[in-house]
Amino acid sequence: MALIRANIKEEPEAMMTRFLGGLNKNIADVVELSHYLDPIEMLHKAKIVERQLVKNKSDSHKSSTPWKKDDSEKYGNSSKFEKGSSSNANYF
């Protein structure tokens, strides 16, 4: 913003370098490896990477099991078919 007020023109390469340096390291690492031709394209790539990182972070917090740990206590954690039980003879 200060560059605009001072009426200073900045080369696109310098602008992209400055922009890349201000990004979050995780985003900057991916954007740096991407192909872009101008600052606007670089901005769009950074936004896409940011959305992917946020999505991946929220997906990793989801549980892989459909039930809660407390459910085993609620319904009992012993099975009818325990190994070595004499009552299992009728089931097999």
C-alpha cells in the first residue's frame, strides 16, 4: 500500500518474491514448487493451497471409528464368544 502512495512501480518478480516471503511456510513451500507467470496467478495458487491445507487439517480431526469410546462401557465390553468359555460349545 505504501508503494502505491509513493507512486513506486515494482517489478512483478520482486512483488512475487515479497509475497512468497510473507506466506505461511507450509503454503509457501507448495506455491514455490508451482508454475505461475504473474502475481495474480501466484495469489490464486496460494489460495488453493490454503484451502487444501485447511480441508486436510479438518479431515484429520475426524475419527476413523463410527462410535465413541464410551459406547463399549455402555453396552458392555465382554463378548458372548470369549475364548475358553464353556457356553461357546452350543454356538459352534
